[in-house]
Amino acid sequence: MSLFSKLLTKFFGIFSTDIGIDLGTANTLVYLKDHGVVVREPSIVAVKAGTTHVLAVGDEAKRMLGRTPGNITAIRPLKDGVIADFEITEAMLRHFITKAHSSRRLIRPRVVIAVPSGITEVEKRAVKDSALHAGAREVFLIEEPMAAAIGVGLPVTDPAANMIIDIGGGTTEVAIISLAGIVFSRSVRVAGDELDEAITNYIKRTYNILIGERTAEDIKLQIGSAYPLEKEMAMDVKGRDLVAGLPKTIHITSQEIREALKEPVSTIVNAVRVTLERCPPELSADLVDHGVVLAGGGALLRGLDKLIAEETGLPVHVAEDPLSAVVEGTGRALQEIAFLRAVASQDRTRT
């Protein structure tokens, strides 16, 4: 790097604050360098029907989900961890970057964005372009499992195996990391959204009741589980009777919801098994001692750690703050841009 380039970079650093973004299917979190997590909002945008005119973003837009009149549409611009609507994603990113960075800044921020390990080069380019158009000066991408591992404090640079399972809204990322690189990763597009959808389909199939996205998510949070509970729970659920077309309340139990979640949970457990089968023997030995760390919103599903431990025979730990693991990792990566460049250039095995 020339002397002029170094001086220019230093000048930019004085007037700009770098940003780390966990651009999730369900939620977007923004980390502001030296300030921590400053934005934590749903990845939802409300637009005027038939246009790209944005009316609300984040929390305000989520309150509109399923409750909008005909002239307003509340949409999720990301699907399965990747951009489904380029223009709306750009508008959403611009909103979050502006909110985090403050319009008082003279220089546009440098941005680190976490992306699923299984996305294509075209999808990566879409994320970069969206961030650049939204106001970023420079964009770095880091794979979600690496960001999550850094965020939970795993020693990713050590010559030993570290295994992370990051269950987000759109994808589940399973990776084995050693010497600052991903030895093997498995990305499946089954995660929090599919758990919600499984609950919706179960209640529709079993009770002929139609419920909305928010209700399905509430059920998952309140009584959802992946492993038998010491004390089973129950709750009342309100929805629309598909036969009579009228509002109706039903009583459901945690056993029923566990049965509803069985298929997507099995897919996640199978992804863990496949990753372990592809792990080199020396690193497998490390995992017996170090165990596995669960991160992401899906890590909060009751009993998932017990189920994975039972299926793999490995100790499983839930991250202290699983929801913030990825964004904390992007924030720490901001401190070491040289490390980030090295991580981005690593050759890795994918499926």
C-alpha cells in the first residue's frame, strides 16, 4: 500500500465509523465500531402496493405484518438468507446504515456483512451491490459460521477444531473451523422460518385453523421444543376456522408442537451429522473435548442442545447471547481488516 493510500485510509478512519451487519432473513442487526450493537430490528419493509415506495422499515413494518390494508404490502426482502428483492433490500440497508452511522458523518462507512456459507457468487455480488448503493464506502463479506464463531469467542485461529451451529431465520450453518479457516461447512435452507411454517401447517392440517406468521412464531417461542420437557406446556391459539370462516380459539400442547417441528429439526440434526462425517480424524478428536456451540435464534428452541448431544455424543453448549453472535463477530472482524481479507480468501469445501 502506498503512503498516499495509507494517509487516505487514516483520513477516512477519522471521519467514518465502520459498521458490521448481520443481514438476516428474520432480523437485521448492526454493530457500530466502538459502540456495540446499535440496531436490532426485523428484516421487514412496508411498501405502497405495486411500487417500491417504502413506508416503514423494521419494527414499524413488523407491526403491519398481516394487518395491512390493500394499498400497503409488508414484505421480507430476504429469503433463505439471500436477497429476493434487490431494490427493497437496498432501501432497508440504507435505512439501517443511516440509523446506525448518523447523517453527521462526513465519510461513508466501511461495512462488513455476514452471509450464509452456501450462497453463490451471484448472490454475494447482489449483497455487495446493495450495500454499496445503500451508502457503504467499501464492503467486506464474512461467512456467517465464521462470524458466529468469532462472536461467541471461539479460538478460531488455533490449530484445533471448533464447531459452530448457527440457526438463523432462513438458513442453518454448520461449520468446523481451524487455523482461521473453514475446514468444512454445510448450509441448509431450513431454519426459524421453516419451524414457523411447520407449526402453521400442523395447525391447519390437524384443526382446520389458519394462523398468521406472528402467531406461529409466538407458539414456537412459548411452547416449542425439540426434546421432551420435564414439565410439558400448553396455550390457547386464536385463528380463523377454514370451514366456518369465523374466528376460533383452540388449546394446543408442547407435545403437539414438538411433533410439528420434528421434520425441520431432523433436517438440522442431519446437517450436523454430515458435517461430522466429513471432519478429518485429528479434528474429530478435538471436538470430543471442545464440543459444539449453538448460536442464532434457533439455538433458543428448548431441548435442541440435548437432542444434538444425544444424536452426536458430543457436549453441546448454547452461546451466552445466541441472537447477537453473528453481529458481534462482524464487529470484532472490523478490528482486524487484514484478518478479514485472509478469511475471505480462504479456499474451503462446500456442499
